[in-house]
Amino acid sequence: MRILISIAAVALAASTVAPAFAADRISDSELVRASRCLGLAKASSLGEADATALQALVKTQSRGRDPLVQNRVASAERNASAQADKAKDDVKASLIAERDGACKALTSSSGGA
């Protein structure tokens, strides 16, 4: 009987924690977008940028995701970095604008991690 009560208590505690965690979790598409931003922030060809907040966001939000989503996340970062490395003047300027605009907004709206 004690085991049954213990299991019920653990299940009840877990059910109260799960909704709080779910509220802080960003969608899969937002995570992929954050990973793209991380690739842009890490790209040395676009100049100096602080990737710390994006790195923390992607690392934290990647936990427990479906492996297919995790593959998309890794691919988005690699593709953005490769795109930045190959970019010429106009494209490079638009990537920098994306990194410094939409990407910064993404980290501030998610609470920084």
C-alpha cells in the first residue's frame, strides 16, 4: 500500500511540474530558427557577435526533442554558417541584419533561455 501511495505522490508531483515546463518550451520551428541564428552568430565571415544567449537557448530547448527535430536544428545551424561563409556583399548585409534584428528579438522574447 505504501508503494502505491508513493507512486501516486510522484505522479501528482510530476503532473504539476510538467505544465510549467511546457509553458517555457518554444515550438520546434522557433528552435530551428534559433539554431539558424546561432549559425549566423558563430559565422566569423559576418563579423563579431555574441552567441552566448543563442547557444544557451538552443542547448536548453533541444533537450527531450524528437531526433528528427534535433537533426533539423543541427542542419539549420550548419546551413546558416555555410550560407554566411559563401555570401557576397548584399547577401552578407542581409544576413547581418537578420542576425542583429530578428535573432536578437528571438532571444529577448524567449527570456534568454
